[in-house]
Amino acid sequence: MDFKADLWLVLIAFVMAIVSGLILIPWLKRLKAGQSILKYVDMHAAKNGTPTMGGLIFMLPIVLIAMIFIGWDTPLSLIIIVASCGYGIVGFLDDFLKIKHHQNLGLRAYQKIIGQVGIAVLVAVFYLRINPTGEIWVPFLNVFWQIGGVGIFTLTLLVLVATTNAVNLTDGLDGLAGTTSLIYLLFIYALIALTDIGDEVTTVGNLIAVAVGSLLAYLLFNTNKASVFMGDTGSLFLGGFIAMVSLFTGLGFALIFLGIVFVWSALSTILQVGWFKITKGKRIFRMAPFHHHLEKCGLRESKIVAVYAAVTIIMGIVLVLSVMYV
């Protein structure tokens, strides 16, 4: 890991993302690319019409810097960028249809799933070829376990589909998905540096550095009160990016712990929907995902973001300590 080079990449990406935001936000406003707020999310009514597709603010620097500065010395970088952009395109189509029809319904659920699974299959085939033994790091034991070809293929599919949807569900409050993703990537970078993974993932560390700088800049536009939302364009891109940098560095299992807030966003939604159907109308939470339940309980958005960030930081510290002392 070249920490000096990565710090420069953070700075370059930060500046590029600031410029992107200053250009894109007025452009999105002129296009009237505003988010339509669901009626039952009444506490967000004032946000109706806020520009969406702001994920382009961090997506453009990541893609451009990868092409210009990082190069394609390993296939890992190429597949991460290409597949992440594929997820971003699925999200863009969803956002575009919402804007076009002035409602919070874009692609149908099955259409999004088809796109997500299709990309995940291609990524899984690629990853199986470069990691046929399915070597993956086991948190807290600090060992690498070979789960085999079928295991790594299945895990890749599950992680990609689950993570893209989980990050998408977490993107419900100003700064929430961006902040937790930023912290997640910082700790993944630390784990890469501490675990004996090998030189072939150096460019993945470079990509993480670029993403960190881009997200730092994006949060200047997205924290409460947000002047832009990342939209499905950004959240699906980000979910795919997080899943792949975790998988390709052998740290896929870390998602369960370091990405606990993403897991809980998805799990709380599944529990809510399942219980609602089973009991024919009863709810576990006041609203799902869980961050909306906390809102209904009276917590401010900034407080909820701080809680989610703290949980992610604590889990990251625990994982880092487990590597250092186990």
C-alpha cells in the first residue's frame, strides 16, 4: 500500500467532486430533476423537489481518476469500475422514470432485481476465475478460509445483490448512506493494510482512496439540510462498489460486521414487510427501514446519522483490533 500516493488521490478526488457538485446541482435544478417524496414519509414533505441523481458527484471522479491515474494493471480495478457503473445505470433508469412521471415509482422491483442479478452473475464468473479456491478472510479468527468455487460464486452473488439493496435502503436520510459508506471504506482500507492479502490488490486500495475523497466532498452537499440526494443512481453504484472492494480483497465476511447498519436497514425492512403480511396489518416498527422508525420516535436526522456512524466506527475498531491482537 502506497499511503502517500493514496493521500494524493484523496485530495485530487475531493477537488474534482467539489467541482462536479458545483456544476451538477444547478444543472439538475434546471432539468427539474427533483425527488418525489412518498406521501407516507410525511416528515420529509419539505424535501419534495430536492434534486436527485447527485451520486454523479462522486461517481464521475471515481471513474475519471481510475482511468487517468490508476490504470488497468490488474483486472480487479476494471471489473469494479465497470460493474459499479452497471449498477449506477440501473439506478439512473430508476431515477429517470421517477422524474419523468413525477412520482416515487421508477423501475418495477423485478426489473431492478433482474439488472442487479445479471451484473452479479458476470462479476461472480470473473471472480471465480481469479479466485477458484474461494479464499476469504474470517473476521476475529484472522485466518483465510477456502470455501471452494461453488462457495465463492454463491457468496459473490449474495453479497452483491444484498449490499446494493441494503445501501439503497439506508439512503433515506440526509448524509446517512454517504457517511456510513465513507467510514466503511476507511476501515476496509485499514484492514487491507493490516491483513496479508498481497500486492495484487494495491489498485483496489487506490480506488478506495478515490472513493473516500469523492464521498467527503459529496457530503458537503448532502448533509442536513441536503441540497442534493444521491438517488438510486448513487446508492446502487456505491453498494456495488462496496461489495466488490470487500469481496476482491478477501474481506467479504467483514460486510456482516462492518456493514452492520446496511444489514440492519435491509433486515428491518424484511421483518416489517413479513410481519405485516403474516399478521394482516400489524407492524413491528413505526416505519421501516429502522432509521425512519427512529425519526417517528422523535430523533433528528443528524442524531440518527451520528448513531449509525458511531456504530460503524465501533465495529471497525473491533475488527481492526481483532487483526492486530489475534
